[in-house]
Amino acid sequence: MTIELEIVQDWRVFATDHSLAGVALSGDDTVVSWSDGRETAFHRFFLRDNCPCSQCYLPLTREQLFEVTDAPADLAVHSAAISAAGDLIIGWTDGHASRYAPGWLRAHAPDAQSRAERHAARAQPFIWGREYADALQSFDYGDIMADDGALWTWLSALKSSGLTLIRNVPVEEEALLGPIARISHLRETNFGRVFDVKSKPRADSAAYTSVNLPAHTDLPTRELQPGVQFLHCLQNEATGGESVFVDGFAIGEAMRKHHPGEFATITTTPMAFWNRDDRTDYRWSAPAIALNDEGDLDEVRFANFLRGPIDAPAEKMGDIYAALRLFQAMTRDPKYFIERRLAPGDMWAFDNRRVMHARREFDPQTGSRHLQGAYVDRDEINSRWRVLSRQLGEPC
């Protein structure tokens, strides 16, 4: 066995109240027993693939150097023991040596009970409807700009409910870039880095008219919809134009519970979305509601005014339109609405891949209405939140 190499520590901290109580070899597995009586079998290639030593990971970047295909096909565990410090020590038949901390092993244990615990421990989205209107969380611009704790609290609320309101944003153009800069960089689209939401004589989107906009997500025409949308109010003197928000996850869960057949259809039938003008032509197809690999709600993608014809077998059209009609009807049900009239200095920040937004028709003859918007992808929100969590000692 070679001398153990330096361990490359992960940026994350893997803490556990459970210690390793024993270890045994069984075929391709190294089976560890825990102080709480649980047993976990780790496959030989899983352990070798995740060796954290400085030969397998680059200390400077903490990125993996070792590729598991370079391990001999007949690689086996030569010896396994628990060190005085409580770590698992593995000696390999090719002469390599590995050391694994119990916190890391528990955090990545593949046994069914451990995996179920990890799934249950994940933060679940806060599902809301009209009853949440009075409890909608609002945050102060100055606090977000000056204090990392306030920034973390706001991002936590945004991740949980998908909808937040920021007050006291300076009433000046591009002031929304301040909170965005506290997160990361924005996502530019064909509408620009920052886009102006007001009536235009030659509009290239219904948003740039005064008509009623039904509940929708922005840019479902893109392979990856923008993650979080920011809408900052600069002027709002016109009659009408109230903002309406609908939690698409609330509709998805209601369909799953009360209309399972339609839910199965709406989550598996691709819908085509098109956005075309004389300069651009964007198209993408995907279900209106997407699930992750574990069946949890992951994304809502819908804008009826951008929807193209459904491409499906004739015999399925009846079921598809039944599901679509139900979904659209639910997006119009006021019990799912949060409706507010923005004042200058207010800014919405909401998850565009979950929360659908609508706008009441307004009369541009009665006054000016001018909002500015921008997008930030979910990845940037999640990354900033995780780094802040580590810095503030919060679990992530």
C-alpha cells in the first residue's frame, strides 16, 4: 500500500452525528456499519471514483483529475479499516490508498434509507394561492444592497415561494441592475440586457402593447427559459395594468391530486412555442409542466399567445385538449391569483420557470406606464445562495 496522499477538502462541509462502527468486504462492495445501526454498501468503483486525495483531485481548483476508466477492470479493495480519527481507509490492489471522512460517506450513501432521508431533507417549494396575498414577502432595496444576511434571506424566500417584492428601488432607469449585480450577471436576450415594458408603435411582443396579457412564462420559445425575472416600476399612472401572478406549481399539484389523467398528459405532451418577427425566429417544444427524475415539479412553460399547433397522433388529441383546456382554465381561476398594482420604486422578482404572470389591460390615454425588466438564470441564483449559505454557516 502506498503512503496516503493529502486529502483535498471540498468547499462544502459534510457534518454527521453518526460515526463508523465497522467495515467488512463483500464481493464488489465495502460494507460499513454506522453507530445508529444502519449498513451501507459502497461499490468498489464508486469509492475509487471519489477518492479525494491530491493525486485524484487538483488542490488548486478542487476539480477531479482521476477518470474511473483508467482504473484496472479487476481493481479490488485489498484492505479496509477505520482510522483512529474515524475515517474509512481503503487500500487498493493497484497500490493506491484512499481515505474517506464519515460525513462525506453519510452524505453520499447509496442505501435506500439514506437516499430517502436526503430527498426528504431537501427544501420543498412553498406552494401558494390567493390566500398568500397578504403574507407576500417584501424586502427593502437598501438592505439587500448593503447586507449579505438580508441578501441571503431574500434569495431564500425567492427560492421557496418563487415570488418576492422589493420596495424602495430608486426610480431611475436601470436601477434594477443593482440587486442583480449583488447576485451575478444577467441574461441577455434578443430584447436586450434590460428591456422596457411600455406600449410601442411597432411592438415585437404582446408585452409591448396595452392589451390584456393572460398568465404566461416569458420566452417558452427558448431551450432554456430565463430563470428569474425582475420587473421594476418607473411609472404607473395609467388606468388598469395590474400585475397578476399564478403559482404554476400550485396548479400542477392540484392537477396531480384531483385530475391525475390530465396531469399525466400535460406533463408528457410537448407543446410547440414560437416567437417570430422580421429579424428573429425562436422555436422550442416541451411539456407545459416538466417533472424531474424523481417526479417532482421542476418547470412550467406556457404562453398561449406563442403556442403553435400540437404535433401528436390523432387518437391522442382528445386527451391532450382535455388536459390543455383544464390547465388553461385553472390559470384563470382567481383562487390561484396574487394581484397587485405596482407603484414607482416597486420591483417584482419571480421564478419565470414556475410562476406565471399576467397583466390587466391598461389605457395608455390615461397616463404613462413604464416598467423595466431583466433576467437572471436560476443557476446564478442558486450559486450565489449556496456561497452565501457557506459564508453565513447556513445549511446548503
